[in-house]
Amino acid sequence: MAAGPPIVLRCMKEHLNRPLQVDLRSALALKADRLVRCARTGHHQEAVQALLHKRKPGCSGR
């Protein structure tokens, strides 16, 4: 997992920790914002292409 895309990993970590500090509505709004941000990355696009072509994603770690 450490070799994965850092933006996505950072968002995942925040999703796990943030709900403990804010109300449900704020946590869901934050999750929606981060989901859109992660979906716009090249890592996401590469992951989708890899899935469609049934291969491992070529994640550069940046």
C-alpha cells in the first residue's frame, strides 16, 4: 500500500481520522470533496485504464 499514489493514500487516511472530529454532515461533505479531487488525478485515470485492460496499474508514486 505504501507504493500507492500518495494523494489517494492521504485522502484515505483523512477519511479514517476526520469523522472522529466532526459531525456526520461535515464528514460526508469532506469525503465528497476528496473523492472528486482523487478522481481527477492521473493515478485514478491510470487505475481505470488498467482495470479496463486487465493489467496492473503503473503507479509512479508521485
